[in-house]
Amino acid sequence: MEQVRLGVIGIGGMGTNHVNGFIEGKVPQIKLTAVCDIRQSRLDWAKEHLPEDVKIFSDGKELIDSGVCDAILIATPHYLHPDFSIYGLTHGVHVLSEKPAGVYTKQVREACEVAAKSDKVFALMLNQRTNCVYRKLHEMIESGELGQLKRVNWIVTDWYRTQSYYDAAGWKATWDGEGGGVLLNQCPHQLDLLVWLCGLPKSVRAFCHEAKWHNIEVEDDVTAYLEYENGATGVFVTTTGDAPGTNRLELTFEMGKIVCEHDKLIFDKLAVNEREHCVTCPEGFKKPDVQRIEIETDGMNEQHIGVFKAFADHILKGSPLVARGEEGIKGLTLSNAMHLSSWLNDTVQIPFDEELFLAELNKKRALSKKKEDKGIVFDTTGTY
């Protein structure tokens, strides 16, 4: 096999962006052979814009069963991600799912169990892991050179969205259609990175404000406090209602502070471990000596294209994935914990009661209102 024959299930905003990339030859290892959508408007678009040899389906399972694909990309509404993942893995195709891996951990856990028994590849579109800044930060943390984590603060408020964004699709920003707001749609990237870099906290206290800045059902403004097993603490703030917004990650370790902002990694490196300095320094006000360093990276940041290349190369050559599908449950655990904490107005321990979360989510879904689907597809190029 020289190319992976790929079918795309869901050709809305993200799906269409990916399809156009394949047609333009941005991922030579992948040949687009099929697309699928349940909306007639998108099927009409496919007939008009895609090559004649690309098969068009209105049912995702029919696409999988057709035999025209070696692998699928799932770009549907969130609740369907685990369902199509499971069906694909059990019906002979490799699977790459858009984020999030699902809406609730119990559902995703089932997909992970199926993947563990399958000989097919299960991968997740965690494209921020391709960013050279986060990759270098992960490398530094894993090396142990920074010492123990003491504090993490991430303010990511540059996910601005207008009301028209939420009004465009009937499933968006509803509990029954999307399963959440900024935590499920935009922030799976940062939540994954937060866990990738710092691990899961032991407890979460979150405040998820619903419809604070938009006429929607779900949360569009979140502040969460995290506590880790080693005593480290964290604060995570996000919204789709701030402009121009901020994306600043600050981590304090025993050996200094690292700030990730504006595609730069600035390390205020201490001359000595702060814990050692604290107990040995005879001067009551003296801070450890510090040197400011801009950390060099390899400069590579391929985003979605990098994930696709790694996915195809893993199938063709066995090279590493950017993110295995099973890793998607980690960031989702954190977002589920934030939701549950806010719903219960209490601190939530991790691991939490998955049945309780699902029961509370279903209460939200039962009150969810149907929206008109306007069939608008926004260009998502450059939004990450």
C-alpha cells in the first residue's frame, strides 16, 4: 500500500477544510476516496466540488462497509465520535476521530476497550501536540530538569465566537446536540495539553457559566481551580466571549517559571532549586538568582496536516502517532469533572462517578431545545 484510502464522515466546517486539503495534495500519503454527510446541502456541495472518483454517502456506516476506504476521519457532532469509532474499528478500517473523543468518559471508555482488542489504528486529532512550543515544554518536563510542578495557570480566552457561529448549525451549543460549550468544542486542545504536560489533578472546583455572553444553552465562560497529588495547584480560565483575548500558559516548578505566550517559551531559570534555597538561605528576603532564557525549538508546527501525515505513516510504516485515540479520555476526564463540579456546586474528586455525570448530563439533554439548522458552513482555516 502506497497511500491510505480515506473516507471523511461529516463534511461541515472542519470536515470540509480537511477534504479540501486532501484534494490540494497537502497530505500525499492520503487519497480521498469517499465522503459522507446526512445533509442534502453538503451532498450537493460534494457532487459539485469533489473529483468524480470520490464516492458520496448519506450514511456513515454504509461508507465504512463499502470497501472503498482503508481508514476514516470522523468529523461529526460529538456524540457520534465514539459510535463511529467503535463501528469502524470492528468493521475493518483504521480510525482518526476529530476532538473531542466523545462527550462523556463512559462512552469513550467503551471505544478504548474496543481499540485495545482491534488490530486497526485508533488516533485522535489533537493537533496542538504538533506545536513546537508545547512539544519542547513536554520534553523539558519529562526530562526532570525543572523539578516538581508547583503551580500552573492557563488563561485561554482567545476562542472568540459570534452569535452567528452558534446559530449556524442546529446541533451547536445545545446539550443534546453538542454536549457542552467551550469545554467540549474549543478547549479539548488545551485540556489535553494540560494533562499531557501536568497530569490529571486529584480534584477540581469549577464554575461553568452558561449563556453568559451568547444566546445558547451551554457554557461559554469557565473558571476552574485544580489541585494535584503532589500539592501543586492550578487555575484554568476560558471563554468564547472575550476580544481580543489572551492565551498565556504559566507553569512554576522548583527550578523556575516557564511562560508560554505568543509562540514563545520564556524560562526564568533559578540557579538553585527553590525548595533547597528556602531552607538553606540565611537571608529572609533573598530570592534565588535567576537567568531569563528564551527556549529554542525546532520551529515546526504542522497542526492538522502533521496529524494526518503521522496517521498515514503509522498505517504505512509503523511510525509514531501524534496522539492515540485512547489518550482522548484524559482531557475529557478533566472537562467532565469541571462540568460536574459546576452542576453540583461542589469540589469533584478524580476519578469521579461516571454514572452520576451521565445522569446529570441527561437531565440537561432532556431540557435541550431543538434549533433550526441554517446549513451554514464556516471556513475554519487558521482557527487553531
